Amino acid sequence: MSLISTKGMYGLSAMYQLFLSQTDKPVQIKEIATNANIPQNYLEQLLVLLRQAGLVKSIRGAQGGYLLAKSAQDILIKDILIALEGSLAITDAQIENPVLRMFYEESNAKLLEIFNVPLFEFEIYEQRINSQFSYTI
């Protein structure tokens, strides 16, 4: 069982591509789709959801495209996933047993805590990847 669907993974990949651009120049959807390996039609649907959530903004015109709507430090991974998935929860079913209900409530809170990191933190992972592949001669 996967907690994050393809929609969430693709959306997070698209946001990562926008983070990498870190310019005031909009990134065209074709470029995002190519770099993130996301079907362009599907990406368009995801970007609508991300725009509605206030995480990206779109610029129209020949030089148009998409930009992060806020600083990468102000965009939380959980907000991206919630915008795309609807919620982040192990279960949203009504649990009558008080012990199990408490367990699931605490588990859901921990899950939100895991993803309560800013998009900016991807820079740390990028640095770790780069340090794994760098070597001295």
C-alpha cells in the first residue's frame, strides 16, 4: 500500500523542477514535463491544482509558464501533497474503538510532521547526492 499516489509524486517532481529554476523567468510546461518525466497532459492537471492551492502561479503569453508562488522556504511538502492528494492520513475512517482511534490520530499527526519540511530542503538532498558522486584525485 502506498500512501502517496502517482499524482503526489509527479506533483512533487514538478515543484522540484520549479525550485531548481530559482529565477523570475517562468518555466514552460513542456520543460517541466521533460525534466520531471511527467506526461504533459497530466502535468497540466496537476499544475491547476497547485495553482488553486496558491503554490504556483502561471504567466500567460509566449514567454509564459509557471513559477513558484512563494519562496521555496515558505512552501511545505505537506502542503503540496495535501493540494494534490486531498489529505495526508493513514486512515480517515471513523474508528469507534478509542484505543485504535487514538493510535490512528497519533499516527496521522506523525505523518504530517514527516512532511512538514519546506521545499527548500531539497537543496540538502541535492548536496548529499553531489557529495556522494564527487571524489578527489
